[in-house]
Amino acid sequence: MTTIKNDHLKFGSPDAPLKIEAFINLACPGSAKIYQLAKEVLPPYIENNQAEIIVKLYDKPREELLHGALIHWTLDNSNPKEALNVIGKLLETQSEWHELSDKELKRLLVDKYNLQEEERLENVDVSLAITAEAIEREVKIVPTLFFNGEKLLGFTYELEPSDLKQAVETSLAKIS
């Protein structure tokens, strides 16, 4: 298996046979939907050391995703566990903040999540690296998932937990 790039935000066992890479944007409703599905379906696979999840915050150039980029730039990537915790909370509450102005969103990030108001300079490099990887791997939309390097197509708003479970089971069967 090839080396996974930009893997600073991950959870699950590094020895897990299934590596799920998720290109998401925190302002994307589809990314919030995938998060909810993953939260429902993936815990047993993570607990049984069958899957490791690698989160890639993609600053996809699209107006309605700019809030996501604003958030991505303020996360403390040097503390991945806390960053992933904040990511989960923000995806769960996306409907509460997605209509805020940039200034209101920054205030929320500072007051509720203890993030800094200005972007972290190191996150510019992270953003550029993930964007370069997204271009290289032809990631056109968020969310886009890769299972052991293979792009999964067909993920839509109609995706059901059984669809995600089937994708995991199919990928694990290929490994066995």
C-alpha cells in the first residue's frame, strides 16, 4: 500500500487494514451527512482495529464552502485529538452556524471552541498540501472518500448507513 499523505488528523489503529481517507469541508452539508453516517456505522470497525480514518480538510474553492476554509485555518493541527473533537462538534452543529457572517463565525470559534481568531500560518501549508493532493487525485467534490486508495463514487445525500457499511465490508473482503 502506498504512503498516505496529509495524515495528521486521523483516528483508529495505524495497523488497521482499511484506511478510509475523507476529503471534507466543514461548511459542506454533504460532509456533515457523511460524518453522521460514519459516526453511526464505523465505530465497531475502529474499535476492532479494522479501520483507520484519515480526515483531510479540503479548502475547495467554492463560495458556499468559504466558512469551512475559515474554520480549517484556525484549528490546532498540532493537537489532532482536540482538532478532531472540534471538527465533530462543528459538523454536528453546522445548521446553527452556517448562516453566520465571517465575523460572527470567528467569534463563535474563539468563544465556544477556544480557537484563535486569526488563521494559523502553519495551516496555510496544510491547506496547500491537501489542495495539491485533491487535484492530483481528482477530488472534484466534497465529501470524497477513498478506501485503501480507491475512490468511492456514488456518495449522495440519499446515502444510507447500509450503503456505507456495505462499502466497508466490500473493502475488507478484498483485503482478506
